Amino acid sequence: MKPVELTDSNFNDEIASGLTLVDFWAPWCGPCRIIAPVIEELAGQYEGRVKIGKVNVDENPVTQGQYRVMSIPTLILFRDGQPVEGVVGAQPKRAFETLLDKHLTPADKAAAQPSA
């Protein structure tokens, strides 16, 4: 599964429920390009448990301003529309996994299990 493209118009609807990790990025940002494959991997790895989204800050200044994103990449984890934790700068994949795993509830984990 690929990350969801988030925009000023769909942002609030997309983060409204469950866990959503949002990557604020720009095409000209070198560190953003470095972590892009990691973000794609996380989208597949956490499918059904965490929604992964990307906001191009050049095209979506309202959302960028709302969350006071001054440096990119900035990743913010939301639960039910509310920011719970953020990371600024490129990080190794394990750091993102630790962040996500820390905020997964038993219900989130069960949502990804196939039903019998």
C-alpha cells in the first residue's frame, strides 16, 4: 500500500480516526527524498493498523502552517485527529517503527489480524 496524498482540502477527514503518520515533505528536500522509500515501506508494513500520509508543503501551505511545520521532513503522528508525537529530520526506519509501535493499542493491533 502506498502513502495517502494529503492536501489542505482532505487533511482533516483523512486523519479523523485511528492512527495516522503524516510526512510533511517537499520535492526539493534531500532528506525527504532519502526517507521516502522508508515511508513507503512503513505504509505496507503497518497497513490496516496505521494510515500513512504525505503532505507536500509547497502545495499545501494551510496545513503546514496549522501544525507550524518549519523544517522538513517533519513527521507527526495523529490519533483520532489529534497530534500525539512528532519527529523532525530524517531518521532510520527503526526510529519510525518504535514511534508507531509505542502508540499502537491492542485494538489497533487486532484490526490488522485476519478474522476467523
